[in-house]
Amino acid sequence: FILPSEHAANPSQYVNRRIRLGGIVEKDSVNFDDEQLLLNFYITDSIDRYAVLHYGTPPELFQENTGVVVEGGFENGVFVSDNLLVKHSEVYEAAPDGTVDLNMLRESLQ
């Protein structure tokens, strides 16, 4: 998987490709429409952030300020996901001030 800042550094490398994007679910960004089963949120590594549109019910452990990996691709600047993974052990949480240790984040999501 790649982090949001890695995508932002060279977005043309990922055009029309299925990728795994890992990061933290940004605080106060989650919106779930339980009638249409559409989940919207922002994923961040504290350097860059992207809007995510996920089709389907989020996993039970999904919550703000924790690490996730989404699978899919970018469409018009939005990451469209059809698979959302939450690590069950060694879950990484961002510091209260929102800073993210990129190495610890990457290790926790692998």
C-alpha cells in the first residue's frame, strides 16, 4: 500500500491503477448513509489527505483517528473503495494533536 503523501508526490504513477491506500481516518470526517450503504471519510497521513467513498457497510472496528487500508482507485480526485480493512491488532492511533508517525503507521498497517 501507499500513504496519501506518497500518492500526492507522483499521482500520475497511479492513474487507472487499482491501489491500496493506507492512513488514518480523519477526525470529524465520517459520514455513513445506511440506506444507500455509502461511507464517506477523509484518509490522511498528516501530510496529505484524500476524500474516500466506500461502497458497503464499514467493519465493526472502523472509527475515526485509527488506521485503515482502502482498496480501489482514484476517480476525479476521490478515492473510490470497494474494500476497507481495519487492522485488528497493533491498531495505530494518531496523537491527540493529530500528528502521525509515518513509520509507525506503515508498520501497523502491514
